[in-house]
Amino acid sequence: MHEFPLSWLLSAFTLYTLLLFFVSWLTSRKADSGSYFLGNKKSPWYIVAYGMVGTSISGVTFISVPGNVLNQNFYYMPLVLGFVLGYIVIAQVLIPLYYKMNLTSIYTYLEQRFGFFTYKTGASVFMVSRILGAAVRIFVVVLVLHTFLPEGSVPFWVVAFIFMFLIFLYTFRGGVKTIIWTDVLQTTFMLLAVFLTIFFIAKEMDWSVGDMLSAVGASDFSNWLDWEWSNGTNAIKQFIAGMFITIVMTGLDQEMMQKNLSCKNINEAQKNVYTTSITIVIVNYFFLLLGAVLALYVSSKLGGMEGINLADADGVFTKAQTDKLFPTIASQYLGLGVGLFFIIGLISASYPSAGGALTSLTTSFCIDFVGFNKRSDLSEKRKKSIRQMAHAGFAVLFFIIIVILNIVNNQAIIDLVYLLAAYTYGPLLGFFFFGLLTKHQVKDRFMPYVAIGSPLLCYVLDVAGKHYLDFGFGFTILIVNGLVTFIGMYLLREKKA
């Protein structure tokens, strides 16, 4: 075990950030609204596909998925395999729709299909979801970075401010055009952190590749399928939920689709989606493999979780404990090189989430609420000014939420915020699928009430199921949420004269 030198941490962080800003400078020269919102429709599909891996895998995933193997084995993989089916739906249904309508904000579809209130509700649902979800992800990363500093040396809010300020700066001018290219850099370093950690653990354990795979296969961690129907990790529920999670959190999410819409045409956007789907499966498998390898290393070399002070009395680990597994081993037991790559990998997994959230929120605000695509009275100079103020405003909002989360410092509150973000995607699923699968019009003015009522009803159903039936919906609550929204829209459809 060794202490992580602060000078090394600061040097690595500085060098990586300078490299990031250099790429940002290259891509943001002569930037305009077209490059900020859609990259001037010139983004190479293979670059977008590779970079989207870093966007899909946030800092929370980077930390949590490997550690969660301790409690849930490889039960995450059926969810990941479900992603592939979701990407196929996106490529075959949503991408053609968005390109045909020539959308900048995908929520404009709701206005053309249903009307003003449904449109504004959908855009608002996205903004709430993205703000809450991204804030929690950024908070977790800043918290980990803060723990690497000597205790009491730097206040948490200073670390949070620096992190958000850097993200604000590198996305300020170039927008999507910058993010697409910086995502490539960030995905590369994130994957290097995973592969190097696996390599050095295999070296410490004197494993060949075959030995490592055999050891993992023979361990208790290698089970992919949970057939217990009452569990949230049930394989069937996981697979179905994975499909819908991808449709909603990629296909109906402005941040993710903004990058797809920056491709030259439909065919290139579809190639990007298919490539991303395959890559995501492979990368997530390596995250789980890393988790199993970490667990075997700790058990064999370090006396188990007790040996690194992450165990509790009954042998069942909380999420807070498992989240510390990867950071602890990488930074304290595998040498300074691995520790540095872990830090850079963590930052690399976090920058795309935060930068993409800032850009997509700014885009949604400018298009969906200010009406850039409808207002001829706004000059390009005025649009730029509004866009920059919105960009700065969202950065400040993220900073405030992160600081509040740290002050509260209550895992239940943090989980609640993240849960709210997940629940709010349900109405988007219902809105879009009702529009795509039916020809009905709805009583537009009532749609905000449907979007509020559906998540509340689903929360009650989930709590009741766990309490009275010992049944957990898990990620499938998203599907139930979308279905309730769909039913609400059907009941409030316009009757034919």
C-alpha cells in the first residue's frame, strides 16, 4: 500500500486538461450556432460512435459497475444485451424520423404531433431529468477527486468549482463539434484505465489471459443470469429494461441524439448507432471482468474486503462500500502509474457526461424555450449572446446542486435525486410511443398533468410491490411509467366528431 503523491495527481490532471483544451481550441475555431448545435452536420460517424462510448459510460458507471460485481455477479450483462435491441429501434425508427423532420431539438416533434403543452412538457421533462441525473454523476466524481487530496487542505466547493469551470470553458464555444472530438480523447483514456488495471492485476497474480478467464469463470462472480422473478436483477426483466433504457436515455435524450444528428446523413447516423451498440457490449463486459478480477485480487492478496477496510459485519456490502473498491485498489495497491490512469480515466468518464449535459441543456433551452428556429427577429449576435448566457447559467446551476448534495451528505437524499431523474424519463417514453404507434390527437392542455401523475403513480406501485408482494420492478419501472403515460394519453385523446 502506498500514499498517492498530490504533486503527481495535480500534474496528471493539469496535463490532461491542457490536452483537452488544445483539442477544444482546434475544433472551436470559427465556431457558430451550426457547429454548436449540430457540428455543421459534418461529424464522421465512426468518430461519433467511438466517442459515444465515453458518453454512455459515466463516472458513476466507471466506479460502480466493477464494484457491484461483489453483490450482483455479472447480472448487469442481460441489461447490456438489451441495449443492442434498443439501439436497433433507434436506428430503424427514431433516426429516420428525426432526419426526415430536420430537427435540432428532438422535442420539436412533440409540438408538430400533439401541440404546445405536450412539447413544452417533453422538453421540461428532459431538462429536469438531465439536470438531476448529471448533477449526481458529477457530484460522485468530484467527491472521489476530493478524497485524493490531503484531508482539510482544499474545501469541497473549490474542487467542484474548478471541475465545473473547466467543463464550462472547453464546451463554451464549440458545443457539439468540440464534444464529439474530445469524447474520442476521453473514451481512449477511460478504456486505458480499465485495461491497465486488469493487466497489472493479472501480472500481480501471475496469470496469463487464459488463467485469468479460467479463474473468473470458476469463481462465484461469473454468473450472468438471475432467474429469481421477484429480484430486480432478474435476467428477463433486465434484458427488457435494457432495451427501453436505451430507447429513452439515448433515442429520446437530446444530449445523445444531438451527436447522432450531427452526422452527414441518415445512413451514417445509423452506422454510428449500430457500431456503438456492439462496442458498448464489449466495453461493459470488460468493466464486469475488471470487477471480478479486483475481487479475486483482494481476496487472494489483501485478506478480503476486511483487509482494505471496506467490509461490514454480515459480509453484504453496501453500494458506498463497493463503489470504493476500484478507486482504493487502483490508487493504493497497483503502483502510481495505474493510480494516475485511474484518475485520468475517472475524469475522462465524467467530462463527457457533464459537457454533453451542458451543451444539450443549452440547445434545448435555446430551441424549445427561446425559439431560435422560429424567431427571425433574433440576429446571429443576439442568439450567440443568449446561448452563452444559458450555457453559463446551467454550469452555475450544476455547481450549486453539487455543493448542496455535499452539504446534505445523505446517501438516501442522493439516491432520491437520482431516482427522480430516472422516473422522469417515463413520460418521454409514453409521449413518443403514443405519437409513433397511434394516430390519435390528445387534449394537449392536460399533458403536463399526465407527465406529473405517471411517475407519482409508478412510485406508489413500486413501493407497494416491494412492501406487500416482495416484488421489485428494478429498471422495468421505466416501462411501467411509459405505459401509464400512454394509457393517460389514450384516455385523454380527442374524440372524433
